[in-house]
Amino acid sequence: MPGAPRRTPLHRKTPRSKSACWVLTVTLTVYTLAPPVTMSFSEDLKRLNAARWRVAGGLTIAMMVLYFGFIGLVAFNKPLLATLLRPGLSLGMLMGVLVIVWAWVLIWIYVRWANRDYDAGVAALRESL
């Protein structure tokens, strides 16, 4: 057929030089951001942060002592917790409920402190900027 494309072998390779060497070049692009802003933290901010850590740390330690103390009693002094106070109410059940109630009390103490003292301190610092 005239004008029909000719078929060529599929596996024909072009000859290459055996001494060819490939060089890979990499360009390093450095992106710079705005110059760093140096902030000097005021003493008021440091005091506020230290107070927050003291309150949070103290309440965390109180909760851990309460919780792990109860777990320790469950693990090592089951007869004490099995003491019946009334029919259907043992000392262990009462102490378990008290652990939950005290957890809520400790949360309430933190929230009250944060709303009254911490938020007021943060607002005062924002207004001073």
C-alpha cells in the first residue's frame, strides 16, 4: 500500500557511547522568612506563667495522690474497703464516689482560679501592649 506507515522493529536501540557520564546538578534554594521578631517577656508575664504552673502542678499532684492512694488501698488493703457501713454500702464504694467528687472539686478550683485570676492577668497584659 502506498502511503501506509512502515513497520519498524520494536527493539531497535540507538547506539550509545560507552564513555558517557551523567552529571547531576542540584541547586539549593534558600527561602527566607521575615526577620525574626525578638520579644522580651515582661516580668508580669513570667509571674503569671509561674503562677499557672504552680496552681496546675499543685492540683495535679493532689489528684494523683488521691487517685493512686485509692488504687493502692484497692490493691493492698481490700479487707478495709470491704468494711460495711450500712447494708449495701461498703467503705470502698463510698471512697470511690468521694474520689470522683473530689476530682470535680479540684477541677472547679482550677476553673475558678483561671477565670478570676489568670484571665484577668492575661487581659491586663494584652491591654498594656
